[in-house]
Amino acid sequence: MTKDLQAGFLSMIYATWLHNHLALALVAVIAFSAFLLIRQPKRKYVFFLFGFLFLLLQFEYQKHFGKALEDQTINSIILQGGHLKTKSVLEDVFSKLIPFSLWLLGWGSLVLGMIL
């Protein structure tokens, strides 16, 4: 492998890490939680697994598909102009309520897992 190819490969790995480091960490913790749940089924491991899954879903929602889902829903519900209040409510639901709910479910599940 040439030096240029090695440098390009390392640059790709680094850029992937910068873009997805939180998601990669969450996937690793989800795999570990699933392993613990299989090895020793306990309620707290279920809460840990669901908590990290909700946090991963919230991260991916905000980073990748939240805006597209919001635009698609608004365009399919509001077919003609006007309806500014409906559009404003839908924008708030998709940009604030859903991410906050996923965050709250994730951390709430983790706290429940620590308490139980």
C-alpha cells in the first residue's frame, strides 16, 4: 500500500470518527448492555439497553433525519399556502418536542436502571 493510500485511508477513518464518535460510542454501549442482558437477565439491564437506544435514536434524529421528516410531514399535511399556526406547531413538535422526548426517555431509562 502506498503512502498516499495509507494517508487517505487514515484520513477517512479520522473523518468518520469525527462525524460519528458519539453514535459509535452509543452502539458499543448498546452492544455491551445487550451482552449483559443476555448473560444475566435483569430489569436494570433492560432499562440500560432502552436508555442507550433512545439516546442513539435522538442523536440520529437530530443529526440526519429530523429535518427531512419534518419537511415531509408539513408538506403532506399542508397542501396549500396559509396555515401558519399549524406549520408553526408542527415545526415545534418535530424540532423541539420529539428530540427532547427521546432525550428524556433515554436519560430517564438510565436513571431508572441505576435506581433499580
